[in-house]
Amino acid sequence: MAKRKAGEGYSRKHKVTVIGSGNWGSAISKIIGENTLAHPYLFEPEVKMWVYEEDYQVPSSHPKYSPSEHSKPQKLTALINSLHENVKYLPNIPLPPNVQATPDIRDAVHNATILIFNVPHQFVPNIIRQMKGAYLPYARAVSCIKGVDVSAEGISLFSDYIGKHLGIYCGALSGANIATEVAEEKFSETTVAYNPHGDLTPPPEDLAPVDHEILKHLFHRPYFHVRVISDVAGVSLGGALKNVVAIAAGFVDGLGWGDNAKAAIMRVGLMEMQKFGTKYFSETCRTETFTEESCGVADLITSCNGGRNHRCAKLSVEQGKTIEEVERETLNGQKLQGTSTAREVNQFLSARGEEHEFPLFTAVFNILEGKAKVMHPDFCYQRNNTDCNLQVEDLPGLIERD
Amino acid sequence: MAKRKAGEGYSRKHKVTVIGSGNWGSAISKIIGENTLAHPYLFEPEVKMWVYEEDYQVPSSHPKYSPSEHSKPQKLTALINSLHENVKYLPNIPLPPNVQATPDIRDAVHNATILIFNVPHQFVPNIIRQMKGAYLPYARAVSCIKGVDVSAEGISLFSDYIGKHLGIYCGALSGANIATEVAEEKFSETTVAYNPHGDLTPPPEDLAPVDHEILKHLFHRPYFHVRVISDVAGVSLGGALKNVVAIAAGFVDGLGWGDNAKAAIMRVGLMEMQKFGTKYFSETCRTETFTEESCGVADLITSCNGGRNHRCAKLSVEQGKTIEEVERETLNGQKLQGTSTAREVNQFLSARGEEHEFPLFTAVFNILEGKAKVMHPDFCYQRNNTDCNLQVEDLPGLIERD
């Protein structure tokens, strides 16, 4: 029996909307726009992209600047739709013309069968409130929002939050994906997790149920390779916890401990990520999500080799400042994810009396809190300086104390 | 019942010899020398280190240079024993005084119960020939020699070769261990694999059988964390195959494909390493050795971030030269492991018609052989240049073609 082509036998096509238009949201919209055109038997061509409306003045140096049209600030949505480019957040990258920006969230999600969330996480509650009654009850969602919401009470995945508050199912996408590189069509991989369960409104009979194959068609490009798995918790945790490890790797680089030590810290960090996932999400989380997928080991490698958490931690050691000082001085108002995640994870672990089971996460927290110091091993270890709280034994010791 | 301390109840102590005195051999001798002193109930203090004898002229700039003693070239062994430093291969690192250099392999192995091999692999057959009749039949060995011997016929581990030809058991040690960093006591981790089997001469009753605990005491230092496992094949393969992946990562860096692509290539490479091990050494090889141990993921990270295979591959793309040209121009007569391993692995795979199952290993081989070209994706992919053999799809496509 010949295999059925994805979507075959269904007369209706999926209509896809992207909620968000930062650099990552715009890069994902570009991919989605390309794929809805590439697979017309599965998807409606038009992709709506919800944009947080603002006025923007196109700089006169921009290649598409026209003195007659751009002499004054204009609405960002109007600029995106006329120039087919997000001139503010993803400049110089052409967007497919079928990507249509809209400032109206209710218009954006109207009739959409697949919703892609790609906004800063703090915007989610308000967006969801505004969506009430405007979206299809049988829509399905995928969250590209990195991270998880961890507190002493527990861990909540953004995908679960979205799904619960909309009453629909929401999966997750995460990977070693620096947005500008993806937008420039430099090769990368990503991981999509999707595993619908529970009491969901079924799609109408003429619409193909969203499954791994449809999601692969929606996200996969020649330059953006997608693997679809079922472990939503693992994919979401990978994107959050890697930032804590990147801070540790940044400390090690700042200390000049060398490549061996950095690789050791990354290995230990990867093991703690995996342990955290499989211990606290034991029903769904798989070891392989961390050790084998783009959202795990690959994203960790990218983050430890030049991500902003790594860079700020490295600078903090080199310049003898706190990481918050470096953050203020270099990030222009943006916030590090890794420091807040390290604190949230510690709250969660200490509420359970299980900090000692995650020595690397705990060491990072203690250093951030000023309870331990980062110092050079020449000083700490070799000269047995007892004035130093963090010995060479500590940071990685971490692994096993003996 | 209280746990017995390692070695408790045995009157005889282990006598340890290191065969080899390059920079890695000397760094390991330093560790072993420190540990035989630290655990006197288990080990004899004296550690013999076999040195390939040569004459060496101490440079007058060396801190230990004495005009009266060092005006002429001297025997390297004599210099090591008087200065307690391998002035030629590991300068400026003090060796413990209980490490005694000897040029005589038969003297070195005489009465040794544990033999550590740490020489370039091509020296092994000759050393083994010279050892005939001089070593204890119940001695046990550990090989620190990176790599494996792969050919169309099959794969032979250096540890198996040593074990078979000496008629003793030989384990392996491998990890993210740049020798000079280990010598400087910068933190690192390593993996020791040991799993004796078959018909071995048992040790005398007054000598503790070599086991994981004894090996941990022999190698573990505060700055050198050791995990002892049983997967000798995995440990050995990790140290060999990572060099092929490092070449691919070097190509990607040379092409300027960015961090996402590099992380993707490393992830795919790690998966191929794991598949190779578990497919061809299915009885002993474990997935976790690659994804969780220092000899796997951590060593791969180190090698892809600055190892010599990576560096030469990167330069070859940047300068438009073959990797052999770069090797000749920059390595001063030394040879890259990765290129020969890539060719041997290809011989092995093509003899079995299984090249297609390892697309990354095969792509590296094809590029080395001039059957495929490495080109910049701007040229290959985005402009659809059909003149280019290696498209952006290829190198990583590699992963799955669809």
C-alpha cells in the first residue's frame, strides 16, 4: 500500500499565524512563509504575523529608503507590508510577500488552525487575554519561547501555560538557533516537540490533524533541518537550563582554566540538565532529548561558545565585577536569562532540599549570590589559599567530592 | 560490615611503570608519581618512566640551566633524573622526585604490576618485542594511546593489540585532556575503561587484583577527575572518531557558516560516533560512553574548539589549500590523526557497503579525496551554483536528505 502524502484526503488547508515579530519571530515567519508556498496542498499561502505596533523611522542609509515615502516615522506593520522586510528587528532580510503583518491580535488569529508563539514570555498573559473568543477552539499551537517558568512551587512550561489558558494543545520548538544566522540561511538544526493529549476539541473532518509530519513540512527548510519528537518538557528545559551552564562556562573561560576544564563543565552541565529533566518530569522527559537533539547538546555548545550569558560571566571574572554590573554596562537594558533561571532553579531545588544533587547549578547560584567566589586556580588550588571560597575543587567538584 | 579500604588485606603493593615520556606521557607520569605517594598502602612510591633516549642540549635560557653542567648536550634520561623535569617535552613542569626515567624498556617493566602505555602508536610493536620475557605475566596494563587501528578488514583497538601481544589485559584512558593543561594542573576530567575478561594469569594472593577502585586511586587528582567505566571500545573509538568530526567542524568554521551550523555538525558527528561504536562493537559499546563521558562529548568539544585537526581544516578552507598542504606548512613534520582516521574509517565502511549510513564521515572523506568541494554557502546554496559539488545541503545533509 502506497504511503499517503501528508494532508492527502483533506479538502481544507491549514492556515498559519505567527504571533511575534522580533528577530526570531521574523526569522520563523520567513521560514513559515516559504513553506506554506512550498507545500500548497497542505497550507494556505498567506501567513499572518502579529506585530506589536510602533512607529519607526527608516534610516536614510537603508537600501530601501525612499525620500518621498520614508521622510517621517511610519507604522512598523505598514513598513513590513510594503517593504517585505522587518526593517527594525530583522533588517536586510527579505520576507516572502505572503507574510502579512498585522497589529491586531484578534485579526491575526482569526481562522488560523496553527498558531506559532514567538514573543518575549512576559507578553504572553496579555496576548492570551486579548485573544479570548477570537481563535478557533480546534487550533493547535507551537511555542518558540525559550525557557520555563520555575519557582519554589514548581516548574511550568510556557507551552503548557499557553495550552491551558487557550484550552488548546501547544507544543514547543527549540534548538541551536541564533536568529540572524537562521535568517541569513546559514545551516542549522532545530527540535520541535509535539505530543497532544487530554481532552481537546477535534479538528473538523475536512482538516488534517496536526501531526509530526505536518509540523516537519511547516518548519523544515534546506537550511533549517527539523527533527520532530514528543518530549515537550525536555525541549523546553533544554532552552532554559543551558543558560545556567553557559554562565559556569563563562566563569571558567574568564578564569583562564583552559579548554579541558570548559569541556568538563559543559559535560557536567549537560548531565545536570538531563538529570533535572528526567527527575522532575519523569513521565515525559527522555535522556536522549538532552544528549542527542539540537535543543540539548547542540544548543548548549552554541550558548557556551559565544552566547550572551557566557560572555557576561566571562567579563565579570576578567573585570572583577558582578555579573549584574556587566549586564548593565553591556546589554543596553536587556536582561540575562541565565541569572534568573539559576535563581529560580535554586529556589525550586532548595524547597525540596535537593540542591546537593545539582552541584554545578548550585555553585553558579552561590557565585551569583556572592556566597562563593570565582578565583584563579593558580591562586586557589596550587597555592592552597584558604581565603578563597571557591577552590578548583569546588566549581567542578561539583561532580563528585572525593 | 564496614567497607574494606582499597588494597586492604594485601601485603604486596603495586609497582607502576609508565612507558612513554612525550608531553602526555610526562604529564601522566607526574599524576601517577603524585598518586603513588598519596596512596602508600596501595602503591610502591617509585614510578619508572621509560624514555626514548636521545641527547638534548638544555637551552641557556632555561631556569635550571647551569653553565658547569649543561654546556654540552646530555642524555635526556640523565637530565630528567637530575632536574626532575622533562626539559625537552614538558618544560617548566616539575615532576615528582619518585618518577625515575630509564632508557631501558626491560628495566622499566621489570617487576611492574601495572603498565601504562603512553607512546605514539607506531612505536608499540617494537616496544612489545623488546619487552619479551621481561615483564610479569600477571601484570595489567592501561593504554593512553589515542585512536584505533581501522582498515578494510576490521577495527583493532590499541589496548587489544597490547593485551594480545603481551598476553595480559589492557584497558584504556581517554578524555578531554590537552596535555599541557593537565600538566599545569588546570582542571580536567578523563575516562578510564577497564573490563578484564578471558584467560588471564591471576595475580599472586598477596597482591590486590587491579580493579576500578585501584585505577581511580592511580589516576584521580584534585585537578584531574576520573570516572572508571567498562566500555574499552567506546573510550578508544571516542578518541579516534572525534578527529574526523573536528575536521568537519573546521570546514564549517572556515566557511563562516556560523555557530548554529558548527553545533549541528558536532551533534551529527557525535551521533555517528555513537552509531559506529554500538553498531560495530555491539557487545561492549554503550551509547552513554559517547554522550555522557569525558572521552565522548567533552573530548569532541575540546577538539572542535581548537584542536589541530580543526585548525588545519579551517585554514585549508580559508586559504583554498588542501589539508595536506596546510599540514606540511604548519605542523612541522607532525601528522594529523583525523585525515588518516577518516580514510581508514571509509575503507572499513565501503568494504561493508555502509558508507551511506555515516554521511558526515563520508562527506569528510570525499572532501579530503577531492571528490567533493567545500564552498561557501552564499555561493553554493543561495545562488544555486551547480558548479559546486558540495552544496549547503550536503555537508550536513549528511543528516537526512529530504
